[in-house]
Amino acid sequence: MDWQIVWESVPLIWKGASTTVSLFAWALLIGTVGALALALMRLASFKPFVWFAVFFGWLFRGIPLLILLFYAFFALPEAGWVLSPFWAAVLAFSLWTAAYQAEVIRSGISAVEPGQWEASEALGMSRLHYMRRIIIPQGIRIMVPPYTSNAMTLLKQTSLATLVTVPEMTLLTQRIFSNNFKFIEPIFALAMIYLAMTTLLLIGQALAERAFRLRV
């Protein structure tokens, strides 16, 4: 391996890091909001909400992310909804994230001791109030590890956006070895950058677990 090429590749690949991080951040934010809504719908007593949440999870966990990405980029314009490559990727990643994180949130909420629910209702709290102040805060402790695991997967899956011409890190890496015909060194540099990013997520997970352990 030519280490000189590795070090030369890092700053070139890093130019796409802002796009990668933006894809990840938007998809995680939108997906998490959608996941919370889906989890609450799944736990609702109104059956149409439950059916919708179950159908959503079945659909978007069952279809490969690559197909969702192609559909958002190639099929939606035929229906009159034209998105830029970046926002088509955000849409696909957000749907995928919402479907998976909804199960994480639902399982975390469901794992809270039933007595907590009963005590809250006995005190006359509204469902919205005790979910926000009592149930969800306790469930977060349980949610953090699987939520972070899904977030790490999402970060790595953003590399698929290169297939719809989003100029993120993987696409820039491909351009590097197309120019110098060196494959191993740019790929190694890309892997190290992804490893650094996922390590930051793991550190965030450890800090979140510590914070909630100290508060509970």
C-alpha cells in the first residue's frame, strides 16, 4: 500500500464529508420524528392508527433501501414529484429510518414497568402528559443502544447515495481511483473516515447511557 496516496486521498474525500453528514443528519432527524409518531400510533387504542403503523413497518423494513432510493430518484419524477438527488436520498433514508427506529422506540416504551402507567393514570394525568414526562424518559435508557446501532447503519448506508449522483464521500472516492487507477489506497482512506464517524456515534452512545443512568 502506498501511504502517500492514502494521505493525499483523505482531504479529497473529506470534501464530501459535509454532504454525507447532511444526508445522515436530515434522515435521522426526519426519521426519528416519524418513528416516534409511528411508535405512538402502534401503542394507540385507535385501530386504524395501529394498522397504519404495522403496514408502514412491514413495507419499509421489507423493501431494500437501494430500491427505495431508486424509486425516490427515478419513479417519483414520473408521478410529477421531482426531487434533487440529495432530497430524493433524504426521503428514502428517512422512510427507512422511521420504520426501523419506530420499533426501537416502541420496544423501549413497552419495556417500562406497567405499574408506572397505572400510577400515572391513577394520578389523573393525561396520556400525553405521562408519556412525555414519565414513560418516554424511562424508555430512553433502553432505546439508546439499538437506536445508536441503527444510526450507525444509516450513516454507512448513505454511501448508497452515490448511485443517484449525490456528491458524498463514496462518489468522490470513485472519482479518485478513476483518475489515478489506484483502488486500495482511496478505499482505505474512505474506510478510516467512516470508522472515525461511527466511533463518534459510539462515544455519543456511551455519554447518553451515562447521563440517563445518573439521572434515573
